[in-house]
Amino acid sequence: MDEDLVAAALVAAERHGKDVADVPLGAIAAAAGISRSTLIRRLGGSRAGLEEAVRQTGIDPGGRPPVRERAIEAAAVLIARDGLGAVTMDAVAVAADCSPTSLHATFGNRDGLLATMFDRYVPVPDLEALAADPPERIQDMVHAVYTALAEAFDREPRVLPAIFGDLFTRPDGTAARMLKANLPRMLDSLGAVLNAQIHAGRLRPLPLPLLIQLMIGPMAGHMLLRPVLQDALGDGLPPVRDVTQVFAEAFLRATAL
């Protein structure tokens, strides 16, 4: 296999943030400065030889998740293990076994990577799905919100507790910026659900930010402290499903009409 085709395949993979096996032949041809038909002819009609030549250079040509997925997972593991400050593009590139160039091509910058990762591990998408199809009974709606919060805090890697840890230590840091960016979505999703209950006469017409704080505050606090409580109390600590039920009932006693 010609070395110039191998080099072109690697360049195209970097530009597109993909493994060689996932890069279109047209992109490889463009990187090599030849037409797609010429590339196919030089490959003998199959890209298998090209991928094997790439493999012989010590680079895996494919068969793994895309760079985007590897980077999101790598960033999540770094945050959960070492905190938000550990997430640099270079550190994620090493952990995801890709190049910083491919990360920049995929996410733009560090904030773009973090925003994408946050969206996967914070409960906002779950709350948006709940707002799109809310349960009819207010009890079921409140319990569903608490369940979504509990699952988000307990999701491995434990990104959400690490985000709150950064928020408490640096109120003007990266976590604060990301949470502020997601706040409108949370207010829209929870606000739609709660306002519907207020208009139906089932909830007290409290200011929406306070009503949301009353709802999520106890569960967030419990889930942040739960690892410590578990070590201290062991079997004396109720399971999460029981905690969600207790807090849901307490919220309704405080706010329901």
C-alpha cells in the first residue's frame, strides 16, 4: 500500500474526527489530492488493504466507538474521578485515545465538549421528556421528577455530584457557566409541568423559581450526601426508591391544594 494513501487516510480521519474506517473514501481522496475513482482503482476496489496498512502503522483504523462517544465518556470519567479541573483537551485526547485535533474538529473547544457531556449526564433531557408527556396525576408527576433527579445523581460515572462540587468551590467557574446555560431549559421543562398543575388548581401559585427549589432541593441534597450517609448508616439508610417517595409526599404536603 502506498504510504501517501495511508498518510491521506490519517489526515482525513483527523479532519473529520473519525476513525479511518468511518471516513468516506471521497474525503480520503481529497486529502490525497486525487479523485475518488482514482483512489478506488489504486485500492483495488476495496478499502480493506488501506485499513490493514493503517493498522500496521500502530493505529487502529476502526471498530471502536466514534471519537465523539469516546471523548464524552473519557471526559465524564475524568470529572468523576479527578474533578472538573482535570478535563483539558489534551487529557481527554489521551484518555479517549485520539488526537486533540480530532477533539477540536468534533466539539470546537473545551466548553463545547463539556456542554455535550453535561447534556448526557444532567437530568435536563429527562425533565424535557417528562414535560412533553407528563403523567395525569400530580402524585405521579412529582414522583417522576424525583426519580429522574435520583437517577441523574446516581448515574455512573458520577458526573453530577462532581459538577456540584466544582460549583460549591468555584461559584464563578466552569460548572457555574454550564449550569447557567442549562437553567433556561430546566425552567422551561419543570415550569411547564408545574404551571399546568397550578392552573388546574392542584398546586399553590408560588413563584416558579421557589417552587422548583422546593422540589429539587431536598433530593439533590440527599443524593450529594448519600455516599457519606451510606458509609455511616449502612442498612439503616432507606433505599433510593423509598427516599423519592418520601420527598415526593413531603413536597405535595407543602405545596398541594
